[in-house]
Amino acid sequence: MLDIKRVLASAPRKPKDAELRELLTPWGEALAAGGERAKAHPRPQLAREAFELLDGWWDYAIAAVADAGGAWRDAPPPAAWDGRIRVPFSPEAPLSGVRRQVRPDELLWYRRALSCTKPAGGERALLHFEAVDYACAVQVNGTRIGEHAGGYLPFSFDVTDALADGENELVLCVWDPSDAGTQLRGKQRLARGGIWYTAQSGIWQSVWLETVPEEHVVALEIDPRPDEGKLVLSAAVRGEATLAVRLLDDDAEVAHGEARAENGRCELALDVPDPHLWSPDDPHLYDLELSFGRDRATSYCAFRTVGVEPDAQGVPRFCLNHEPLFLHGVLDQGYWPDGLMTAPDDEALAHDVRARRPRAGSSPRPGCRRARRCAT
């Protein structure tokens, strides 16, 4: 007969916060000792030379309000600030230096100075946020720039007109209802423990400032088609210039092409006969160089096919490049003990990829550009 009392007594005990000890990764230990995260471009899929990474120490404040869900859009900045926070780590993450849970009835504030020159000659200054959880409103020099809701998507604002030469002030107001709301949040929960992760709020990916010409590439979609021997590109652009693209393999030009902008887009296809295919054992990447008027950017791509195809016995198999590939299904939760959803460093991401590969010696070299790009 089932002894209900014994079953209940044997259930895992939910730990109290006081019993949850902090753990630091080797990269987190380096940060805690005064080191810095790698200053690589946060978006290598469309990278320009003129950018400034804004990660590092910001001012922060956490303030309770009567209606946080309705106040975050237009609330005035706090009169006093609570201390400093290391961006891009959430205040709940040990590496943020705050170690404080933001509640649904509180607003989280950020502030930092920007020392820059107001763009001239038709250039524009774009402020990029790779991810903020959950909803935020942005001000520059007291001017409201815009707002965004959604904890997992990147977004940006044109802040050119709000900038002044010299010192500028960037202020961000964040509201996160966590599991008191209905937004996507994964396994985050205010009452952490067991299978539930520490709920986190605010900036949790890089923030950066970029200067672009008036005419520039806004977004880029890359569609490698190895079976057709083509690379198809679609670019959202601002302006009426011509997009020129060069495909490079180890600095040698493989293909090039041009397309005139029509209705805010450029579409072109490059002929790439017999491309070098990407695979886990040979993660080969091609480089892309793009020009659009005075705009210059770089990107990268890989050629491979993915699908379900019958093997020699007619059994449907997962296939890479039309060859069956065994899927080594290791579950990686993507949570870090010191950074929560934020990896303590790009090299930590690359290490995670290498550590989960089933074959030794087939991963990119530690610290190399390919390892970092594969990790991002």
C-alpha cells in the first residue's frame, strides 16, 4: 500500500534564498576581480567600424510606484540613485553588483553619461539595445526617444536630434511584471527554486551606439542555396543608392553583385558554384562586404542544407547537406549561475559550444573569430 506521508516526505525540499549559494564561473571570477568583458561587435551579422559599446557601470535606482504597469512610459526619473550596476547584467544577477530582485510593483531606472559629438554631414546616431526585460522607455537629455515591449528582441532608436556636442545623458525606465504578468518569460519565477529560475529584469544584453550615413543598410537577410549554387540577399535600406556585395573566402573574392534600391529594399542573387559546405566537423564561414552609398558594413554566411530525408532503407532521417546526421540532444538551459540569462563573456559562449560537441578536435579554435560568431 502506498504510504502517502512517506512519499510527501521524500519530495525534494524547496531551498530558501538563504540556502542558495552564489557560484561564479571562471569568466565571472575575472569580472569580479576587476576585469572587463570582451569588446567585440555585439551584432556581427551587420557590423560597422563606427560603433561604441556602452556596457559597463551605469547608475541605477529601484522605486516602488502605485501603478508600475501604467507608469513606466511617462514616469519622471528619480531624484536620487541607489548605486551602480554593471550592464548588461540584470540586477538579480551576481555579476551586476546589485543582487536585488525587482518586483512587479517597482520601476527599474538606469542612467549613464554619453560623451560624443553630434553627427554632422547627414550622418545619424543609432542607439541599439540587444535585449531589455520587459518594457522600457528611453530618454536622451530629457527628451523621450521611444519605448519597447518584449524581453527577447533587439531594438534601436535614432537619437541624432536629441544629442548635443559633449556630455549627454541617457536614461532608461524599465517595468517587468515577471510571473505576475502574461508575457513570455520561460522558466523565470519570483519564487525561485526547484525547476524555476531566478526572475530577472532590465538590460540583459549589450547596449551600443552606432554612427551611420543618411543612406544606409537597415537590415540584412541572407539565404544561402547550395543546391542551386546561389546566395540570395535581401536588404532593407534607407535611401536610393545601389547596394554592392562581395562574397569572400579567406579574403579571396568568390562572387560579387549589385542591386539598385526599390521601395526601401535591395534584392540580388550571387552565383556560387560548388560552395564549401558548412558542417559541425568543418564549420566553414564566408565573409560578406557590403556598400550602399557611403555606408560600409560586413557580415558572414554559411552554405548548408537542413531537412528530413529518407535514408537508404527509406527511413526518414534528419539530414545535413543531404547526409544523415545523428542529433546529439544535450539540453543546454542557457542559464549562468553568475549572469543568469547573460553569459559572463563571449568566450564562455564559445566554451559552451565546444564542451557540448560529441567529437573532440572538430570545434573552432578557442578565442578565434569563427568561435565567437558561431556562439552568437
